[in-house]
Amino acid sequence: FACRYHGWAYDFDGRLIAAPNAHEMPDLPKEQFGLLRLAVEEWLGYVWVNLDVGAAPLREQVEPQIQERLGDLDTLARYDIGSLRVGQRIEYDVESNWKAPAEH
């Protein structure tokens, strides 16, 4: 995984493995510049990311709210959210360098 902006590269475990001009920083402690761990779950065909790795599982957080609004989880299941597909894709040409859309 590589950052398009900074050019730093990470392995699949989030460890920093390369950085431009790293040879000019021989004391760079790569182990201190790894990616942050995140709580990630797949549910209803979506990938859910929580920055708090100690958070309760997603279903525990949202099921009470779903039941409050819809009455039961069967109502949500009828929508078959995991099988939804993109109905329309719109692309725009933007007069800017690549950094502006990537950052915003």
C-alpha cells in the first residue's frame, strides 16, 4: 500500500517498508511510523471502519437503533442491501492537480 501524496509504502500488516529519500534519514525508526490499526467489519455488503479498535462490534452498536426505527431486523433484511448495485456513475473533469481531489 503506498501513499500517493508522500510516497511512503507499507506492507499488508501496516509496517512502513519504504520512504522516498529514506537513505538520507538513517536514524528513521520505521517501526514508529506504521499505519494505525482500525476495527474493520463487513456487514450488509459494506465494509465498516471504526477508528476505535476497542469499540463494541458494529452489530451491537446499530441493532438497537435499527430495531427502534424499523421494529425488527427482518425489515432491514428485506431490502437485501448486500445485493444493491450502482445504478448510475457520474464522472467530472476537474481543473486541478491530482492532490486537490485526492485530499478533499
